[in-house]
Amino acid sequence: MSSQDEIALFPLQIILYPTIGSRMQIFEQRYLRLVKESMANEKPFGILPIVEGKEVGSTPEVFPWGTLVTIRDFEQLPNGLLSIAVQGEQRIHIGTTRVEDDGLMFADAEIFDADGDEPIGFAEDDLVDMLESLAKHMGVDKSVFLADLTKATLVWRLAGVLPVDPERKRSLLAMATVDERLLEIKKWVIELRMRGAKTSS
């Protein structure tokens, strides 16, 4: 199921997935406005991957699939910039965008229901091991990566850290089901292991 709403958009070079948190530094006036209005109205906004262009300056071309996010925390940094903590919530698909005078983008968005909490099974043990290994390699407490794992969260957490082409990472957001995304992630892992085997041989 899904719903429709007009939301403000924040284009980013990185890809943020549902259930994943991130911190962002805000300095452009259009995004300071976005944060102010989002917090005042308790309204989420959309983060969309940039396909062409940059985060600052002129309006970039964005991928039409992205993530609805909420602001969880904010603070003023010593350098004077505003830092916000956002949490990815649901997948979104946008239609035609409009840009206001200050450069802030808006679009009518289809907002998809959050994924279910189907538990991981034996078939996913290999992916869980991969996630644990990546956490160790990155120097991250594995309990953070492995907490509250479901099929859906396993997909998003692996997708966020696996060294895969951005185009393929973006494509996950357009996939309708958890099982479809899980199958794609398994393909990535197989390809990466084959590449590693060739390098070491």
C-alpha cells in the first residue's frame, strides 16, 4: 500500500535507505528553511540520490526513488553549522519536481508502507556473517549492525556498506519487495567474493 503527499526534497550524493540513520551538516539557506519547516510542522522530507550535478549550487538531476526521513536530533556545531540526525523511514517515488525561488525542491511523492518485520532464516546466515565481517573491518561495534535484524533491515544495512556501483545501489529503492532486494544483495555478495578470489589467485 502507499499514500500521496507533497514533500520537500533534499538531494544527496550518498544513498540513504529506510531504517538507516545519518548525520548531515546544513549550511545552505534553502535547506535551513527545509529543516526549520520540517521541525515546526513535524513533517518528514525526502532524500533522493543525485544522478547528475552537485549537492550545492544549481538544482541537480535526481533519481526518482528515494527515502522519506524524519529529523531525530539537531545541534549547533563549533563551526557554526547546523547538524541534524535523520532516520530513514519509508521508500518514496516522486513525480514532477518544482523548484521555489530559493532553490528548494518539492514534488508529489508516493509514499510506500514500511517493510514488514519478517525474521531472517537459515538462508540468510551467510549475509549475516558478511555484515558482521564488514562491521569488524570498519571498526564498528557489531551489535549496532546486528541489532533488530529482519530480512528488510539486513538488506538495507548491507546495501549501505557494500562496495557496489551507485547505480545498482539506487536500483534497490525501486524494487517492490523485500525478497526481490534480498536476491539482488545475494548477487552482489557472490560477485564481490568472485572478484576477491580472482584478485588473490
